[in-house]
Amino acid sequence: MDLSIAVALVATLGLLAFAVGRRRAIESVGGQRSTLHSLPGYYGWYAALWSALPGLLLAALWVVAAPTLLDEIALSGVKDLPGARDLLGEDGSRRDLFLNEVRNAAEGQIVTNPEDPVLLAAAARYRGAETTSGRIALGLIAALSVAGGVLALRRIRPDLAARSRVEAVLRTALLVCSTVAILVTLGIVLSLIFETTRFFQRVPFQEFLFGTHWSPQMALRADQVGSSGSFGAVPIFAGTLLITGIAMAVAVPVGLLSAISMSFYLPAGARATVKPLLEILAGIPTVVYGFFAVLIVAPVIRDAGAELGLEVASESALAAGLVMGIMIIPFISSLSDDAITAVPQSLSDGSLALGATRSETICLVVLPAALPGIAGAFLLAISRAIGETMIVVMAAGLAANLTANPFQAVTTVTVQIVTLLTGDQEFDSAKTLSAFALGLVLFVVTLGLNIVALQIVRRYREAYE
């Protein structure tokens, strides 16, 4: 069953129930709407919810249960075929791999052995079961939606508290969404903590936080070369701080001065044009910034360094930091502009009335008053810079060098997480588990910065709202 078709069907039936329910409520009082308990629209929403929710719940149940059911149907018809035991493994160890091949074959994708009769038979059963079950599910969804709509329409009467019931459903939906968000956050944190604990059972805590050599390649044999298995994360943290520092050195002055210019010096018409143009930078994909860093910024820095007699790597922290700073400029500029414009106009007027110049008013009155909001923008920008990955991968490289030289290649926490978890991984080695330890450190640091920023912004809002 195509889920989009099911949703479209439920939405259509819900709209039909809304129109009929609204009209039925008006007709039940002979057109005297003032005698209804609720507005006519609430009766329409009451019927629409009764029509849509049962169908949507069944569609969600089908999405969850269908894959397991289809897998079992596909396996049940081929377990006794010759060669099936070899494909599934003696103890069923290759069952998931075989089912993945069956799904690919059923969808017409490339498989390892497209001529295997067991695979073809399983794919045929899977495809047939998917088509049949999809049709049955679609019919049941339509029947439930129609039945729910009819039941709701029969219950519509002038004294029905439709508004209260619709709002109760919406409150429940909001509560469910909030609960899901909280549970997802807890799941992320607990998974990080659990896997990080497994990592620290293999690698000492002190070595990870204070070690100065990062080489997570683990040796599979005693004589294997180039696999030291060193997990000192100091070079990664240093690289992250170096690139973030360069980015903030670019973004903070440019973004803050842009905000001041838009707030005090640009005419209203120019501000309405300049601010959207500046904020377009925030909508550019980070991979485009990465290409810009690799193809333009890095060669310019390398050539300029060669002219000055400096040794500049082809991938450097300076190139990544400069481009990342450009990316963060609209972030700081927009938030700082909002903080500055939120300062009461009476403060500026009073300063100018006392004889202060515009620049003195900005430096001595407006910026100190807007400082909490501006500081919050800076901290949120730092969190954004720490979490950036694509620009660093393309412009700064993967080398975990412990250096403060911006002309050398470095790496960051996010880049190493991507590198460690790329491809097929077994989550029982220190190499893979180290990604969770890095992720937990990044999570704690980013969470701390966001909490500080929110506290500062909250204090600022309390002062001026």
C-alpha cells in the first residue's frame, strides 16, 4: 500500500465529513446558529476528526506491522526449497541479509544473485503479499474512515459540546507530540551514555580526555602494521576549537557591524533589501560552502602563503574557519539586529537629547542595553560552528594534528564521528564505540552553550518585555 494514497484518501473523507458535519449542525437548528452550543466549524472538525483518526491509526499500524508480516510470508514459502538452508545459514545467521536481498529483488533493484530460484520465489511471494495486503489495508482504512464519519454525523445535535471535544483531541495530540519529543531526547542521551560506557570499558577515561594521539584503527592481528588503536581526543578537541575560533573571529565583527549598520545607518528601504539578501547566506547548503572553500578560498590562501614564504597545507584550518565564519554571519547579524531593535527607543532619544552623537549613543547606550541578546546570539553561533561537518571535511581534512597553526590540516569532533560510522560497522569495537564518546562530549558542550544562551536571552527578555 502506498502510504501517500492512504493519507490522501483519509484527508478527502475528512474534508467531506467536515463539510457535511458543518451543514448538518446548521440544519439541526433551522439556520439559527446562535442556538448552537459551539460554532458550526467545530461540528465540522468534530466529524472530520472522527473520520480521519481511525484511518490514520490503522495506516500507522500497517506501516509498523507490514514489514515483519511480509518477511514471514516470504520466508514461509521457501524454507523447504533446496538451497534455502545455505542462503539463510545453518542457524539463521544470514536471515536478515537474505530478506534484504528479497526486498531488493521485489522492488526491482540490483541483487547479488538475480538468477537464484529461492530468491526469485521469495521475492514473488513478497511482492504478491505486499500487493494483496496493501489493498486489504486500503479498504479497511476507507471503511473505518467512513464508519467514523457516519457515527460522528449521527451524534451531531445542537447541545453537543463540539468545541470542547475538538479541543480535547488537539490537547491530547499536543501532549503526545511533546511526549514523543521528550522520549526521543531521552533515547538519544541514553544510547550515547550506554555506548560510551562500553567504550570506556575498553579505553581508559584519562587516555580519551587527555591523550594527545588519535589513531582509532584497531589491529586485527598481532603483526598488523599501521593500527595503533590510540584514542587520545585532545587533537580533535583542539582542532574543533581552532576552527571555531577562526570562524567566530570572522563572523562576530562582520555580523555585529552589519546589524548596527542595518539598525542605525541604512534607510528603511535599503534595510528592507539588505537584510533579506544577507539572510540568503543562511539558506545556502553547507556542501556549497565546502566547494567554495576547496576551489577558491584554499588555493588563494595557499598561493598567498607561498608568496610570503609560508608553508600552507592544501587543506587548512584557516580555509575551513573563514568559510564557516561567512556561513555564520547571517546568524549573528539577524539575532543581533533583533536584540538591538528591541532596545526601547526612549534610551536612544534620551542619549541624543543630552548631546551625545549617534556613535556614542550606539557604543555607550544601545549596545550595553542589547548586550544580553547579542551575547546569546554569539553563544548560539558557537554551537552552530562546533556542530558543522561538511565544510571541515572538504576544507580542513581528516588529519588529527595537535597544532595551533591555522595553516595546517586539522579535524573536528563531528568529522571524526562521520568517519568512524561510515560504511558497515560492528558496534563491538573500540573504534566504532569511540564515535559515541565523541558524540556525548559534543552533546554536553553544545547543550551547555545552548542553556547559557537561553538563560541570557531570557534575562534580556525579562528586562524589556
